[in-house]
Amino acid sequence: YNMSDAKKLPDFIFKSGIGPESMNEELFIGRFMEEMRSGLRGESGSLGMIPTYISCSADLPESGFAVAIDAGGTNFRTALVRFEGGKVSLDKLDTVPMPGTQGAVTWAEFIRFAADSIRPYMSLTRKIAVCISFPTEITPERDGIIIHTTKEVNILGYEGRHICRDLLEELDCAGASAVVVNDTTAVLLSGLVSGADGAGLIGLINGTGTNVCCQADVGGRKMIVDVESGGFIPPQRSEIDAALDVATAVPGVYMEEKLVSGAYLGEICRRAFRAAAEDGIFTERGALAALGLERLPTPAADAFIDGAALECFEADADADAARQIAKAVFSRAAKHIACTLSAVMRFCGTDGGAITVSADGSVFRKSRYFRSELERYVGLLEPGRRVNYVSVDNSTALGTAVAAVME
């Protein structure tokens, strides 16, 4: 790799389609907004646009408590959350393994476990909210029916069961109420904890997976809508993306998620290094190293962008070229998320007012390069808007509790 090849690397990044320059942002935003519209009309498309029946318009209570249950793919958390003088705080948080992760459990056992875990708090409050990290159909009564669990969680007989109805029946506690939310809705609502104006709130998760939610008009009623943005079919994908998709356990779905989320970014970088080796970007030794790299976790790729060594690349020139490739992959992911947020802002017609993106997820929180690129692209796409980013600690627990007190 010498100076006469100075254009070779940018040319490779552009023609391979792994960088942000080969992406047409207006095409992406236009297509995304079309899919949002058809999703809200109930037509088939790549975006779920699932109504939550929860609004963001109520004020937080001046005093009192709410209980949050966060049932995830790994952990089961219960939280007692205190509301006082417009402030929200975590009084108690317990984390145990999710039932069904260490052997099968029945639905009745799961519900009994959930009820027992919050029973001690029922002397303080009757307001309960449950966050479920599996695809869940939300009913107009704000109850939820799990569509399917993930392969890590084995619960038998959940099909068709109403989560809140069964939980309240098991609790047998007069006057108790319960609602169901998903994690992205909880993250949006956690923005209220930071003091953000509810009108301009968008929820974003970009970690192992990705999703956004926003507020939209559903049948004349303003409510939070779960966009399911990871399922979007982006108008442009590279050959590297297509090959990665085929190699996953579920080819042909979650196309957008496979371009932007922590489960895949490291692997895209690894495959891009291989393509670069075949394109003569590296020295002979560097090419062998790239072709021999069997796995590259996203945190390692992110640390490499930040200046950490990747031991396989010994020569400085190889490491520099690989670092530019990894930066291109992360920058493209940031541009995708920025286009998603831009589409949501335009769709929701927030009248140019201030927007708060309430965000969570390991890539958003931990990758400094991704975060700075995301903010840069949003600034370029939405030059007239004031956009603030907040990340609340324990956002899922706090936001879930907020859902319990929203009308």
C-alpha cells in the first residue's frame, strides 16, 4: 500500500458500497416514509407501525409509586419507581435470570413468578407496567399477547394469553391496573424522566438490535407507535450485506438491522477486510491476516476505530487501511440511523420544534465514533431543527414505570 495507491482505498470503499457516500439519503428517507404510511393504514410492508395505545401527553404524578417488570431475553427485572415533585427515581431494582432461560417453564409458572416478584410492592402502589422484549401484539386495552418468544427463552403455552389479565388475576389485588409496553416505547418514555417535552420525543434503540418509535395519529388519536425499523428493507445494499444476510440464521428479514446494529457491525467489517484483501488494498502479509480473521466482535471493531490495535494487522499501512474501512462501515450505520430519525421527524410533523431523541443500546452508548457521526448526519439532514439526545440510566425500568401512570 503506497502513496501511488492513494485513491485505491476510497475507490474500494465507494464501489463496494460499505461506506456512507454510496448511499442516497433522500431515496432512503422517501421510501421509509412511504412504508410508515402504508404500515399505519394496515397494508403489508416492511415496517410494523404497531399502535401502543399509550400517549405521551400526561404530566408525571407529583407523588406516588409504580412497579415495572422488564422481562427480557436474558434477565427478569423488577423495579419500584418513585414519583416525587416531577422527578422520577429508582427505589429498588432486582435482577434475576429470565424464567425459561434455564429450562422450560409453563405460562402459569411464569405468571406466578412475575406476580410473586411484585407482590411485596402492592402495599405502596396499584400501578403496574410490563415491558416485554419479544414481538407482542398490543390490544386497545393496553394488554399484550406474545407473538413468539426468542429461542433462548422456553415458555410453554403463552399463545393467545393476555399478559396483564393473567398477571392481575394471579395477583388478586383490588384496584390494581397493568399495561404492556415494548422496550423502545419504554426508552421513549424515559425521555420524560430527563425533563424533555413529551411533544417532540422519539425513542431509539441501537444496540444488539435496532428500533425506533414515535408519536403519530392513529384513527384520530395521538399515541406512541412502534415502528419496528429493524425490519425495513433499505433501497441500497452491498454485495457484502447480501452475503452476510444469507449466512444468518434468518435470511431475508431484519435487513436494516443487519446493516446498523451491534450484532452485525463487526462481521460487516470482517467481511469488508476480506473483500479489500482480494482487491489488493493490503500488503501481502496484511491480506493474509485479513483473509485469516475468523471473527471480529463489534466491540473489538469499535475499539480498533478508536485507536486500539487489531493484532492481525502488523504493518502500520495495513492497520491504517483497515481502520478507514471500519470507520466507513460504522459511519454508514450512523447515516442509516440518521436517515431513519429524519424520516420519523418529517413524518410526525413536529413543526420544526425541538426534538428529543431518547436513546439506548450498546452501539449508541458506547461507540464514540458512531454517536458523533449520527449527530453529524442528523445535523446535515435536518439543518433547521434543534435535536437533543438523552440517555437515561435504567431507561427501560424507568420508562416502563412511566407507562403505568400515563393515561
